[in-house]
Amino acid sequence: KTHCSSSKAYSSRTFTSMSILNSKPPVYDRVAAVLDFDPSTVVFAYAPDIYFPSGKILSSDVIAHENVHITQQGSGPEAWWNRYISDVDFRLNQEIEAYQAQYRHICSVIKDRNARNRSLHVLAGYLSSAMYGNKVTHSEALKLIAS
């Protein structure tokens, strides 16, 4: 069963100065040295902007995810990234919150239950991957994102 509502409301700010940049963020090399990611698909939030080096078009659900990270970073993106890179538990907690918002956004625009469930499984695959330290199983990720 797929649940699209969340008991935890997340308030995101409106970012009037946010831009989507097709370049590498200031922390790219440091992140690449620690995290296992695909450079053709990776997206970064470095407040107040979103960086998508591959230059492809970002979907609205990914923008919702990255906006959570921009809110998490506040006015201190460098400090946030320092902790994100060095603290796997912090990284996981930040990503859980962002994937929850991404899934809520998906649920707000996709009405087909099967399509929502497929999206949830894809997101859980990301959250349970090596990129985030293999800290949760796919099954745990499903529950965390949908909660």
C-alpha cells in the first residue's frame, strides 16, 4: 500500500533568488572524493542555487527535493556541506527529509497509484544506495520516505 500523505509537514521557503545552474557547485570535487555518484545524473543544492552539471532538464519533483536541501542549508551552505560529507548519519537524515518532500510532490501531481508506487520504489533505491552510505535497506527506505 502506498501512502502519499505525511504526518510531518515540511515548510519550504520560496526562493526568489534560486537559479538552476548547469555547472559544478563549489563543493563538487570534495563530494566526488567521498560519494559514489553518476556525474550525468547528480544534482546539487548549494544555497541559494541548484546545480545540475549535465545540463539536462530537471523535473519538478527533483526541484522540490533540492529545495529542501536549500532550506536545510539556510545561509550556511559550506558548513552544511562539511557536515554532509563527513557525517553519514546526518547525510541520511537530510536525504530522508528531501525524499519525503519529493515523494509528496509526486503524489500531488501523479494520481495513478501504480505510478506513485513505482516512483516510491525508485526513490527508495536511491536512498538505500551506496551514495548515501548503504545505511538503510530498500524496505526501510520505502517506509521512511512514505512516512
